[in-house]
Amino acid sequence: MKRLLIPLVMILTIASTAAKSTDSPTMTDHPELAKAFSERNVDGAFVLLDVAANELHAVNPSRLAQRRFPASTFKIANSLIALETGAVRDENEIIPYGGKPQPVKAWERDMSMRAAVRVSNVPVFQELANRIGADAYAQWLEKLDYGNRMTGGNKEAFWLRGPLEISPLEQVEFVAALARGTLPASSENQATVRDMLLIERRGAATLYGKSGWSTSTNPQIGWWVGWIEHGEAIFVFALTIDVADRSDVDQREPLVRALLKALDVYG
């Protein structure tokens, strides 16, 4: 396996989450795992942060510092911001979707923020965005140090069509802090968001995650980010792929699961 020293910009991005270690994190390149992408006919990159070991494992590391629209992976931060600002009473408050026809039938109903995260309900989160407001977003994106922290004044779509962008390395930094409960937000609200992201428990391991898909670029962008808890160990991951065809979107979760299994983390 090829081991690389991370450039300074990457070290600054990751160091705050990697167990506060004084050692510069190392990255292990796994070129043998690139076949997981080629077998599915998709281009992309994957990074796994072993928080306790302060080590990154990467597939196609040249893409890991590239910022892209976060799409629905921003619902992780957005849910936390909604709770912190009081835009919702709690994660179970029913939020109106607005009554307009939607491209996804499952979005055409009022639902809680918890349910909206599960089905990536855009109009429900746009209602929350209107409640939160541009000024609060600006403050919280700065506070959370989320990606490039830009909204461009477009509070209803800045995470879908820009200008907000985030890299896979920044995704694992942010998600690792949430998983450890060290974001600058209340511990209760962080715990609530973590619970909203729970996907499954398998033996002693628990999988958390959130997908994302932006159709506003060419090629389109697919994400899957999250983490594994296994006892005291935390493994945070971020996948990004180029979506050239609708069928590519369905490859995100299977691809992550295959890579986690190959790295002997989960599965």
C-alpha cells in the first residue's frame, strides 16, 4: 500500500477532528480498491477517517480536496441549524411541504424533519430554510466551518445549486465532529441529529449515513457520507461519484458498503 504525506491544506482540514493529535495525519492510498468504481462504471473517490488512529484511507486521493455542491448531505448540518435556531420545536414537529407538485411523490406530504431526512424531502427543508433565514445561515456556516461557507443569498437552494461547496475531506471533518459530539452546538441537538442518521445496527457496529444527489452540474454529483461506530472506535467516510446516468445514483450505497467491507470496517 502506498502511504502519502498529506499536503498542508489537507492537514489543516483534518487535524481538528483526528483525536487532537500533534502528529500530522497520514493517508494510505488503496489503488487496488479503485476496481470497486470501475466494476460499477462510475468515476469517483472515497475517503475513510479512522478517528482513533488518526489515519485516512483513500481511493482516488487526487479528488478528495475538490469541493462540490453538498446536495442532500447538507441536511445533516441543516437539521442541526434548524434545531439550534429554533426553526423547529423538535425533530418530530410536522412541517408543511407547500402543496405544490413535486418530482418525487414521497415529498408531496407534510412531515417531520426526521422523516424528511429519510426521504430527502426538498420542499420541507426549503420551508425550514425560510424559517432559518439568510443571516442565521451565514452565522452557522461560519460557526460550523462548513465547506466554503457560502450561500450567495439564495437560502432555498444554495446547497443544491451553489454557491455552497464542500470537499470529501471537509465532509469527514464535519461528520467526525458530529459523531464525537464536538461541534459548537448543544450536545442534545447533536445527539438528535445523530439518531436521525442511524441506518442500521449489525452486531456491535452501528452504521449512520446520508446520501446526496445534485442534478445542477455536468456531470451530476452523487454523495454518501456517514460513519461507523464499533465500541469506542469511529470510522468516518465520504463517497463522491460523477453521475452520468440515473442508474449511477443507485450505486452509492452498495459502493460504500463494498469499500467498508474491503477495508474491514463494516459488513
